Amino acid sequence: MASAVLGQKFSVLFDWFDQDRDGQLSAGDLQATAKVFAQVARDEDHTNVAAIHSAFGQWWQLLLEHADTDGDGQVSRAEFVTAMQDSVTAPEHFECAVMAIADAVMNAADTNVDGVLSKDEYVAMYEVLGVSAEQSSPAFARLDLDGDGVISHHEYRTAIVDFYLSTDPHAPGNYLLGPVEATSL
Ligand SMILES: [Ca+2]
Ligand SMILES: [Ca+2]
Ligand SMILES: [Ca+2]
């Protein structure tokens, strides 16, 4: 089922993943994206670094299987958007690809290991991912659903589910990548 809102969000995601900016996703793009996400973790945090690389690997396998229709090892923007909606976010795949990355990144970003993300931890995480504090700060307030000043694991997972599954143009999780709302929603 096609949704314009989901299409816009997955198009923004495509731009994140297309690290060499050639308009196609390849295995190398996903590996490069995994490296960027893994930088959220400290070097000695082998568990989360390994989890991030493994989950991006699974994500790429899903794209090869469901999106690369002509088998050339490249996935176009249109193929990506369709495969994201039809396959990657299907319940049987969502946890092992998308949610596994979200869990590992949140654990890695929780540098004082208190189980929640403070605003400083959240902003620092997005700076590593290339999103400025000006963009990530307003998103923090929206994702902090109960307004207690920190983002719990539950709130973070809710944001991930919103971003990947909600067709509501005003879902708080649409702000997960900060700039999405400013540019296209
Ligand atoms: Ca590319
Ligand atoms: Ca923390
Ligand atoms: Ca909260």
C-alpha cells in the first residue's frame, strides 16, 4: 500500500544511505552507512558496533531480495521506497533490520548507562550522524512524549515505529531525522 508520507520519509532515508551520492544504493553504501552509525559507539563497545554492522547487513540482504529486481546489485530510489513499505517494515523483518540498529544506537548513545537519553546524549548522537543541534534539539522535545526531560527506550522505539510505519504527517516520530519535517512534510 503506497503512502505519500512514508514515501517522503523513505526518500530522505535513501539520501542518508546513498553515501557515494550516485543515486543508487549498493552494498558499499550500506557498509559506509553502518560505519557512520557505528561511530556513535565508543571503540571498545564491540557489542553495539557488531550489532549495527550485522543489522545493516541484514537490511541490505532484504533490499537485494525484495528491491533489486534486475539483479545488478544496485537499488534505485523508487525500488528502495517500494521495498521499504512492502518488505523491510513487514513485521517479520522490522525487528532484525531496523529495530536492531535503533536498539544498538540508543544503547551506544547512552554514554552514562542510565537507560535513557538525556538531551546532551541525544544531540551528540545526531552530531555523529551529521544532524546539527539546531535540527535535533526541537526533535528531542517532540520525541519526549511524557515530557520528563529524557527519552526512554520505549519513547525511542515509539519514534522509530512512527517514522517507519506511520502514515500520519504529524506523527512525532517523523522528527526522528530532524530535517524531514522542514524540507518535505
Ligand atoms: Ca550509491
Ligand atoms: Ca543516559
Ligand atoms: Ca520521556
